[in-house]
Amino acid sequence: MTSGVGNSSGEIRLDDVMSARIHRVRPPTPDPEDPATLRGAAAGDEACVRAFYRGHIDRVHRHVARVLGRHDPDVEDVVQKVFLAAFDGAEGFGERAKVSSWLMGIATRRALDEARSRWRRDRWSRLGERLGHLVGVGRAPSAPDASSTQRSEAEALLQVLTPEQRTVFVLKEVEGHTLQEIADMTGVGISTLHARLQAARKRLDAAIEGACHA
């Protein structure tokens, strides 16, 4: 029988009292910006892992997609690597910056590494195709795949940039970071970042002008 006190019209049940007390002492949800949450997630604390992931996943995914391309099939894989790298490197977080800024630095480097690797592969592939056409053994061009037809005009324009140029352009012109913030994220000097940004703008201007006269 449920314990209670008071009369039949205003009885206070022990179950209600205990439920309210349990609710009051329930620990708060971990703050994803708290370094303790990062360390807890790295140690395998389920609540910390969940809070850290939910607190940062949207921004990390959006940034990686901007660097690689919204429809790039490797975006999800790179995002996963970002969080794994963050957990593996949690002990190295010096708390000199916000957790989110530190995590975005990891996201930038991981996405840039993937873009650089792909750029090198594509460069050799393009060279092979040109050589094939010169000797008359090149295959007929295939129809554009679904992802290329869905890619927006802006994303297509960004593909004329090198991975380094695209990264600084996205961080500066799209996401609004200062050159100092980008330098902190990437470990690249401000003068180098400025030169890459200027080169990116020139390439984009040329690409836009060429499209207008095509």
C-alpha cells in the first residue's frame, strides 16, 4: 500500500515526494563548451559524449560540407573523424580558446587534408585523361552524375580554387572569421592566409567573368 499523510481529500503520497526529490537532484545536462564535458566524453561518459556531439555536430557538419562540397559523399566520414580526433586529443586541449573554436580547428584541418588528397588524385586523373586524348585512346566523356547536376552555382565556382584557397575563402567570406581566428584554427600565418584569400578572389572573379561570356 502506498504510504501517505493527511486526510483523504489532501493526501500527500510518499511516491510523489520521492519523485520530486529525485527530479531536484538530477544532474544538469553537461555543457558542450565546458572542457570537463570534452574530457568526460573522451573518458567514455555517455552523457558527456551525447551532449558534446549534439552541441557541436551541426556546426562541424556545415563547415566540412562547405570545404568539401555539400553533396560530397565523404562529408559524413570526415565529420566522424573530427569527433574521434577531438576525443583522442582531449588531453592536449589547453583551455586557451573556446572548445568550439578548438573543435573547428580540427574540422578545418581534417577537411583540408581530405580536400588536398582529392585535389592531388584529381590532378593526376585530369593529366591522364589529357594524355589519353592526345594519343587517341581516351574514352568518351560520361554523362554528368546526379551530384554534379544538383550542385549549386556557388559550390561549382568554389571548385576552381585550390583546397587551401577554398578553406580560407569559406572561413573568411562565408563564415565571417577574422584572419587571426583562421590562423589559430589552421596554424597558417596571417600573411600566407591573406595571399591565399587574394588569390581565391582573383580566381573566382575570373571564373565568374568567364561564365558570363560563355
